[in-house]
Amino acid sequence: MKKMKKLNLLAAAVSMALAGGAGAAQIDFGGYTGAIKIKYANRDIGRLYPVGTFSSEGALNDVTPNQGGGTVGGPDVLVTGSSDSTEDFWGLARVDQITSDDDSIILYSRSATPGTLQLTAIFWGGHDISAVVSSTGTQDTYSNNVKLAIYGSPLGDGTDLNLATAMASGRTDVGGLPTYTGITDGELLFTFAGVAGQFPDNMAAEFQSHITPTTGGFNGEGNLYLDKTSIAGLGEGAQNSQIADDYLGLGYDAQVHFTVRPAPVGSDWTTRSDDPLSTSVVPTPSAAAMGLAGLVSILAGRSRRRK
């Protein structure tokens, strides 16, 4: 009988070791360790301001922003949802590829084939804490309260995400959190929040942008610094543990340096960009490895008890 129990215990442990695995909507990094680039295409709705300098909460809330086309005085795009009830920018990003930092290894590539993993990032809550607009319309902005989440879901019918359509269909805020049908009902993989202290001119800022009006929209660039974290009301991404702490020893876990491309006149967004999010990953033990480790622990314990 004791021998039978031992065999059953062994069979159960091996079964547990082999039955696990990453969720169907998770990214398989294999054994890769090191810096990665999450390459995306995004659409960004943001506030634009009239000529002048704004650096107080009241001043920022009193001006009228606009969306799309680069014409000051357009429709207000202010919505509620962030911690101070003011949200100045938000948007969507379709993740097209994840590669090693030198592009030599492709870890994920988007496909329109039904059943393949589709990754989409959402960002929200960005609050402008200072803005300077020149007489030519160039706008320099510092912001904080930025949140970013990446979702994964298997593509069902082969109709890949169209960012313009998703933006036009709008978002619904539930409990202060943005939701998009077909995106946020997928598996939550990563959650990040902006981290301050990287801009000498404004140590409270997490995000900095410089945009200049051009034909049909804006050109420009900016930087956003992020740490992996749990987000209130949302929780923590299932694969957050695979994001390495302190990217390159620079004091944050991820960085986005972006260059802005013009949005078409009359579009449902202000700017667009396609620069990668840079971070680094570490392997997470697979369910099989954890199961086998558990088996070793069980057998070792039984051996010690026999002694």
C-alpha cells in the first residue's frame, strides 16, 4: 500500500509538472533574457492650448483644448477618470512586434491569422502640469499620472485591430478605468505607471513632449518613463514578473522615446507615433519547471523523514 501511495504521489507530481504552461493569451519569451523593444503603432488624443504659459492646476483646467487637425479652439476632449478628475491625453497602441534590442531576435510578431495572439496597449490618465505654447504654436508640455496596460487576446475572425476604428468607436470608463470592446476584455499582461525624477527641468513630471504644428497635424518628440506596478482597480499584469527591475540601471523599468507623425485633418486623434517601448525581460519558471521543483521538494522531504 505504501508503495502504491508513493507511485500515485509521483504520478500526480509529474502530471502537475507537465500540465501547466503560459496562458493562451500570454507572450512566450522562451528562455530569452535581456533588453527588448515592444514595437507599436499608436493613436493619441491630447489637449492643445492657446498661446501662453500654464503651470497651475486652475490655469490648465480653464483653457479649452481641441483634438485633431491642429486648430486651436476646436472641440473640448476633456474627460474624467484620472486621480484629479482631469485627463489630458490617452489613447491606444497596436503592438506589431517584440524584438531583442538589436532586432536580431523576433520574440513576437502580429498576425491576422485567426487564433493568433493579438497585443494591444492602452494608456490613460495623463495630466499636464505645465505647458508653454509659442506664438507659432509650438507646445512644450510636462505631464504625470500616466498609466499603461498591455492586453492579449486570441484573434477570432481574422479581422485585425484597426486603430482608427477603435478610436472612433470610443471608450467606456468603468470605475474610473478605460475599457474598449475587444481589447480590455482580453488577458491583462503588463501594467505600468509613470515614474518621475528623470527631467531636470521638472522633477515631478513623468512625461515630456514637444510638438510643432505642421500641415495636417503635428510633428515632434517626447519621452515617457515607466515602472511596472499594480494599478488601483485593475491589478497587476499576469506577466509583470518577467519585466526586469531597473532597466539598464537607469532608475526606471521602461522608457518610450517617441517621434510624432501628423494625424490627418479631421481625424479622431491628435497625434500618432510608432517608436518602440524599451524594457528588459527575465525568464519566468515554466509551470513544468515549478512542478518538477515541487516533486523534488516532496521526494527530498520524504527521504529526510525516512532517515
